Amino acid sequence: MKKLFLIFLFLCSFSFPSDKTVAFVGNKPIFKSDVEKRMNQENLNYSQSLKKIIEEKLLLYGAEEYGIQVKKEEIEKEIEKIKSMYPDEIAFLKQLEREKLSLSEFKRKVIEKIKIRKFIREKIVKKLNITPSEIAKEMDALKKSSCMFNFKFKWFNTEKEAEEFLKKEKKEMEDAGWMESNEILPEILEILKKTKKGNFSPPVKIGKKYIVVFLIDVKKRKVEDKIELYKKAKNYVYMKKFKKFYNQLIKDLENRIPVKILNE
């Protein structure tokens, strides 16, 4: 009885609060609160957060066009999986309350998540084919990749913005963490090789933007046995192909589905 009462109170506490619409993907709105929530959850800036949500909406559109269906048992299984991360029902409901999500809204998001996952499986995962020669080539590349870099970075629209940033006493940057040479964009790798530990690089133009990196540390990568090297090489090939297919899928969806970003 207490559990039912708590759920009733929870549902009553959520009406339909006003929220600013910042973009549309087709007829699907994106709200400012969703963008800000994603910013906090994943430590993204506004444009990065909005971009990720737009991509998810495009994928959802694609899933619905493709006719992806979600079974009741799939929804229940996903919900139970999420609930298992909490000690009890009350803790779960309190988390939804903190996120300002009603139970019906939470269920809708779960369904959307499953649709997107199934759509990606159909359009990308099932099409990925990794050959032994591709793995062997990546294994050779990994053997030659003897260094790992721990660094931070920040992108700028202009060189002047980058130079002004370097003059600031407090320099907030995105943390890349430890990355192997073959995981790093070749242009950024060249910058890292020319930068001393504990130092910032000068602004470097890559494409239409400028980047500044801060090299925290660099170390030799340990030599792994053949099995581990094979697994890592296979994973790298998979991720490269997945990214290529994913970007193409998003591009195809953008060509068919109108995306409108509203002015602040």
C-alpha cells in the first residue's frame, strides 16, 4: 500500500511544466531542459549536447520509418535492468523525480532507446564485416604504436579565440585521458609529438577550426601477447567501421528529415 501511495504522489507531482523548444527534428521537438540535462550528465557544451540529441531524434525517426517494433517483454526487461541499479523502488522513483521525469515519460524514453538500438543493429551492426587481413594490418599498426599520450584539448572557431584562451589564468579544457597513437587524429598526434610535457601547444588549424592541446604525460605502451593484441586490433577495426557506417547513416537521415534549430 505504501508503495502504491508513493507512486501516486510521484505521478501527481508532474504536470506539464513549460519548457523552451530549441530545435525540431521533423515534428519532434527538442527542449532546452533536455539539452542542459545532457550537458550535465556527459560534461558537454551546449552545441555538443544539442548535436547528440539531434542525432538520436534522427535515428528514432529512421527506426519508426523502418518499422521497428518493441515488444512488451523487451520494455519490461529494459526497465528492470535500469531498476536493478537502485537499492529499491523508492530510490528509483526519487531519481526520476530529480530528473523531473514522470513514469510515463520514463517508459517512453525506454521504448525510444530500444527502437534506436534495434535500428542501429539492423542498419549498421548486421552489415559490418571484418576480414582477417584487416585485423592483421591493425595488429601491425598497434605494434608500431609504441606511445600513449595523456592530454587535454579545446577547439576554437578562430585563431584569435585560441590565443586569448592561452592568455587566461584558468584554462578549462576537455580531458582526452590516455590514448594510443593509432586512436588519435593524425593532425593532433603531430601536435602532441611537438609539445613538451606540462605545456600547451600553440593554436593549430585543423579543417575550419583551431585546436590547443595540453600534454599531461607520455609513456611507452607495454607489449601485449598475441591474443590480447588480436582482440584489441579486432575491436579497433570494428569501431572504425562502425563510426564510418554511423556517420553515413546520420548523413542519409539528415538529407531526408528536416532539422531546424531555433534562435535563442
